[in-house]
Amino acid sequence: MTHDLSEDITGDQESKNYQNKSENTWREYFSFNTDHKVIGVQYMVMTFIFFLIGGLLAMLIRAELLTPESNLVDRPLYNGLFTMHGTIMIFLWIIPFNAGLSNYLVPLMIGARDMSFPLLNAISFWILPPAGLLLLSSFFLPNGTAQAGWWSYPPISLQVPGDQFINGEFIWIVSLVLIGISSIMGAVNFVTTIFWMRAPGMTFFRMPVFVWSVFSAQLLQLINLPALTAALILLLFDLSFGTQFFKPDANGDPIIYQHLFWFYSHPAVYIMALPAFGIFAEVLPAFSRNPLFGYRSVAIATLGIAAVSIFVWVHHMFTSATPGWMRMTFMATSMLVAIPTGIKAFAWTATIWRSKLHLETPMLFAMGGAAMFIFGGVTGVMLAATPFDIHVNNTYFVVGHFHYIVFNTITMAIFAAIYYWFPKITGRMYAEGWGKLHFWLTFIPANITFFSMHPLGLQGMLRRVSSYDPQYQGWNVIASLGSFLLGASTLPFIANMVGSWLYGPKAVNNPWHATGLEWTTSSPPPPENFQEIPVVTKPPYDYGDPKYSVVLDADNGE
Amino acid sequence: MFSVFEYVLMAFYVAVLMIISRWIGQQAFSWMPPQATTEAQRVDDLFSFLVSIGVFIFLGLIGIMVYAIVFHRASPKDYSEGHPSRGDARLEILWTATPTLLVVWIALQSFNIYQQLNILGLNQIVHLHTPLESAPAYAATVSDVPKPASETIDVFAKQWDWSFRYPNNVTSNQLHLPINRSTRLNLQAQDVIHGFYVPEFRLKQDIVPGRKINLVLTPIREGKYRLKDSQFSGTYFALMETDVYVESLDKYNQWLTQTANSEQTPANQAVAENIQPPKTLFNSGWYTVAPAQPAVANKRKLTNDT
Ligand code: HEM
Ligand SMILES: [Cu+2]
Ligand SMILES: [Cu+2]
């Protein structure tokens, strides 16, 4: 699979000269650097560390839920654990990981030398480590972290010890505002870059779907994130400066907070999911040797999902004193999302249908993730049906549903991306056997863990409870054991990544015989990405073109 | 594009899928807790319908993927094209139309069933008249005026305690409901947002401090259930539960008179835990709001005036 075709494919004779230029420079990953590739790697490595921390917290939560009684952590700590778990996973794992991956790939994919604003790009990244550390530091406050869940709904989030100005909730808000500022700066950069920095010939309908996804997701950041920032700032005022925006006992309205919050946090689901769909659209064609089925409709569906997702936020509030007309309106808009997502799911399936499948690790993760998305999507439509949602809202059914999305789909897609672009990023191949082991250790326990949550929710087990009725124990034990296995699955992954980065066999420019500009430059790419800015003349996903299918010298490489 | 044989195979596949999904859809009823209200029956019908369609879609797509994995593996060095078709306009139209139709169907079903529930009455905010006329007369619009009820019970939620005031001014920490009668629950919260939830009723409603929210339901199955707080409400959230009894009108009235004459100080788990925390392996000792001692019932002073 690692046949060096770069010369036959691109005629880029000089690429070899660049090959070693950016190696042995691990130091630059710890420094303020404006190269989008370095920044991309910085993001990805840092967020993975937060993923491990968030995962440890999840395992503690699941350990508490092994038994019906509250016996591992006391109740305030339990509340802190799920609050921090949710916050870290969303705001310090998936969203910034996507920013990192997009940072690495977008300029390469559109044939640009860097992002539009390299300095801004570096600043966006460097806001995150202090913000993350600040958030974690709240574990050491005398009264601990925020305990109101990652939603931080008032008035519960305003219940803090009266005599302390610096409390967990305060720190939580400040870190989130910082992270939001970083995201907005990133979004400006992505949208500008994709709009203005495309190589000659790279029309919108020649862009890979991954770029479409990043474009749509970052537009959502620009449009919707200000609502969350506003909500958080008002909340901070209520918390620390005596205002009464959300305080019901002083004529404030806590429901307004929910509207502002979900106006961002529903689209945030797609800010997380769209790049994952983009990854599927890159990996599935490459490993089935087919053009992406219905490329144009998939590209338009990407923008369509983003557009519709702005108008569905009230489906998180069906039980929040929401009047009937609003419930029905938002039920209808929520269901609309199923149309563009349905188009995507069908397109992935049609791409795989009757193809020539190569089941290497990236493909396993992509197919596994796509399949799990279909499950999560089906339960998502169920939740949009108001009468059913009224029963399962705030139960483990919802927790199961969104983990099928955030873990079984998005995190799986992220792993697919890491394996797929690992040779490009590091210039080395990962160990395939370890990769496959990692896949099975992830895929099976993830389903054990998160499937079990659905029957629990149907039976009425509420989320965010630190103890529960004994009748629920069976499925809880299964879910907890699954989650411990899931935790263990990261070990072969880390070993593989570290080992292969240091000692893996050298990778060629295009180990997967994939289309896409990023594969035409050297692995790893030189500082300015391309020797010469490429001129694009072909549609994307041009699999079937002999250039990508004929292996000239089959025994070369490895 | 396909041979006759392949069309027959596909038709067979679809037929098998329909049988399987219908069967699983029927099973779905047994995944739910017992149906204790008329509303629960409607919700379960909808759930069964959603499961049938969901299984059809899920197995349909997964089946194609598994088929490809089994029959369409490439030999390791074969990087030639998978199949020659570059997209097929007819298929694309079909695959846009399919989810659209399914979604419209699901939305109409859900709308219908929501009308039949007619459960929530926020102090009437907006009236939306829809052209869809079906179902019983009083439910022809999505109305914010709940259907008339024969009984009204006040429900008070606070951290972390439920109490109820009955028509004859009796207050108690237990919820008693007469069977087969529609009862209006007048929900009020004192401090933070709580949620009214009895899984067997399939109904859930947040109780927002400062707002009066009505919920109308009709229990149809005698028994003892648990009322849970469904909206995270702080440290002792998991303990905010109480008993719900659905019983005959006679028994209900009997209980009312009996309770009117007794004074009770019910045990509250949150209070107990606040005084005597359970032993846990890790003890953070972080801040918690102290739960108020529950008011003595039937002294006709319930603290709900916020
Ligand atoms: C690594 C495996 C994971 C496990 C075992 C796990 C487990 C859990 C558990 C048990 C809860 C508590 C549910 C509750 O009481 O409400 C939870 C909540 C949550 N998880 Fe995860 N999770 C995992 C990964 C993730 C990922 C990747 C995300 C990414 C977004 C995520 C996001 C959340 C969120 C947002 C919540 C809600 C927190 C809240 O209720 O405030 N989780 N998870
Ligand atoms: Cu949503
Ligand atoms: Cu409560």
C-alpha cells in the first residue's frame, strides 16, 4: 500500500528535496509558530490530552454508577465530574480537535501556502492551553468545580457559596468565554481562507467535501457563537455582579438563557459533526476506489445541514415551559435536518456499494463511524418527535443518543482521520496490526457502553443522577464495564502513534493512491506546502482515473 | 443498470426488511414501562411506529455495507476503479425523495399524536390554528388551553422535596390520583427549575420558578409509581423522588379525608443525607445548598409564595 507514485502522479520531481526539511524539529511544536501545519499538530496533540482527561472523568462517573447507591464519590463531586466531563469533551476535545485537523488540511486541500492570517491562527491556538488549565484548576478550589452541568442553566448555576468571588462556576464561565474567543478568531480565519486562498481552478464545486464541511461549520461558529458568549457574560454578571437577567425571584427569566444557550449549542453539534462527515467523504471513496456518489448533492447538503440547524434549537427545550405551537414548529424544522443528512448517509452507502474495498484502519473507523451515525441519526429523528421526546428527554436515552453521535460517530471519524493522514503529517507509516486492534477495541466496547443507555432511558432512568433504583443496575453494569474497556482501547493507540512517529517506516507521498491536492506534495509537506501552487483542472474524487488506479511498480516502497 | 435477477433480489431484500422492522416495531411496546395513562398509550404507538421505520432504514443501509464487505473486497494491490457509474441522477432523486417522504410521514404522525395528548397548558400564549382537522373535537388545534379536568392538584417542587395540595386543602408528600379521571396538575417551583416525571405516565414537564404551568393527565392503571425530578436541580437531585398512587375514586376520597385529620412530618431523604452523608471512597466536601426541613403538612401554610 505504500508505493511511491508521487513522481508518476504529480511530476513533482523536487518533492524529495523537501522531504526531510521539517523533520527533527519537534521543538517547533512547543513554540509559537505560525505555520498552519505546526499549529494543526499542536491543536491535535493538546486536545487529545484533554480527551484522555475527559475520558478518565467518564470512567469515574461510570464507576460510581456500577452500583445503585452513591458510594464512590460524594454527590457534589459527582456533579462536578459530569459537568467537567461534558465541558472538556465538547469544548476542549472535539471542537478544537476539528479546528486542528482543519488547520492542517484546509490549506493543503485548496492549494494554499498557509491560512489567511497566520499570526491570528497562532494566537487562536495559544489561548486554549491557558483556558484549559484554568478550567482544570477549579478542581483545586475549596468548593471545587462548577456543578451545574455543561449547560449551566440558571438558577442552579447561580447557587454558589455566597462569600466566594472566585468559585468553580466563575472559572467555568471565564474559561468558556476564552475558548469562545479563540473559536471566533479561528472561524474568521477559516472562512476567509476558504473564500480567498483557493488555488487557480479550485472552484467551489471542485473542493473536497471536507473543505465544504469546514466552511459550513465555521460559518455556524460565526453566526451562532456570539449568542453563547452573550449568555455567558450575562450569567457572569448575575453570578458575580448582582444583576438579575436570569433570576426568577427578581423578575429575571431563566428560560431566556436556555434559548441563547441552545441557539449556539444545537448548531455546535454540527460544528462537531460536519467535519466528521467530511472525513467520511474523503476516506470512503479512497478505500472503495469510487468517486464520492452524488458529490454535488453532498456538497449542497453540507451547507443545507448548517442552514437548517440554525432553526431547530428549541427541540432541546420541549419540556421547558415551551408552548404547544412552538413545540410543533420546532418539531417540523428538526425533522427537516433528516433530509440533507439522509442524502449524505445514502451517498456514503452508495459509494461503498459494489466497490473495491480496502479495509485498512482508516476505512474501518470510517465505515464503523458511518454505520453508527445511521443509528444515532435514527434515534435523533425519534427525539425530534415531540411526544416521544417528552418521555425520554433528560433520561439515559438522550445520553445514549448523543454519545452515538459524539463518540461512535465523531470520535471514530477523528480516529479515521488520524490514521488516514498520519503518513502525510509525520512522514511515517503507522503499524497496521495495532491500528486494527485499536479499532476493534474501540468499536465493540463503544457499542456495549452506549447501546445500554437506550433501554435505561426508555425505562425512565434519568441522567445526571449519582444514585438510582436497583431495577436499573443490570444495564448500568454492562455500560460501565464497556466504558472501562473503552478506556483501555486508547493504550494501543497511543503506543502505535508514539512508536510509529519515532520509528515507523518512511511513508511515501501518497500511500493510499488517493486524489486530493494534499497527496501531491511530500510527506510531511515542506514549510510552504507546495513547490509550485498547483492548478486544478479536475473534479474531486476522480477515482477511476488510471493515474490513481494503476500501480506501476508494485514492489517498490514499504 | 441491473439485471432482472438483481431486481428480484432487491425486492426480496426490501420485503424481508419490512417484515423484520414491523416485528421489531411490535416488540418496542415491551421496552417501555407499563402504560399508566391514556397519554402513555398514544406515546407508545408513536414509539412503535418510529422503531419500525428506524429499523428499516438502519438495517437497510447496514445490510448494503455488510454486503459490500463480504462480496466486494479488493485484492491488496488492486487500485483500479470500483464501479464505473459516476453517480446516477435517478438514484439521487430517489434518495432525496425517500427521506423527505419518510420525514413528512413521521412529522404528521407525531403531530397527530401530540394533538391527542393535549397535555400542557401554559397560561395561553399564542393560538395557532392549523388546517389539519382530525381526531377528537377538543383537540383540533394545537392548543395551549388544556382540556377540562375534573380535579385540580397543586404541585410544589423545591430543593429537594415534593409536596401536593389537594382540593380540600389537604397537603401531603404523596401524590394520589383517582383513576380514569382527568386531573389538572398546577405545577410550581420555589428555587430552581425542577421537572415532573413519572415514567409510566410518559409525561414530563419542567417546573420553572415564577411560572404557573398546568399539566393535564388521565391515569388509567391502578398502582404505585415513582415521581422523579427530571431537571437537574443540584446536589441531592437523585433523591428528589416520591410515591404516586393511582386508585379508585372511593379510595382516593377515603385517603383525602383520612389525611386531612392527620398531621405528618414526612421523612426527606435529602435532609437525612445532609445531616448524615453516606460513606464514599472519595470525599470532596464541596459546597452544597442545605435542603430545608420539610414543612409539617396540613397546617395550611405551604411555602410556595415566591
Ligand atoms: C470516552 C467514552 C465516554 C464515556 C464512557 C462517557 C460517559 C458519559 C456519562 C456516563 C455521562 C453522564 C451522563 C449524565 O449523568 O448525564 C456523560 C455525559 C456527557 N458526555 Fe460523555 N462519555 C464519553 C465520551 C464523550 C465524548 C467523546 C463526548 C464529546 C462531546 C462526551 C460528551 C458528553 C456530554 C456533553 C455529557 C453531558 C454532561 C452533562 O450532563 O452535563 N462524552 N458521558
Ligand atoms: Cu439539537
Ligand atoms: Cu428538583
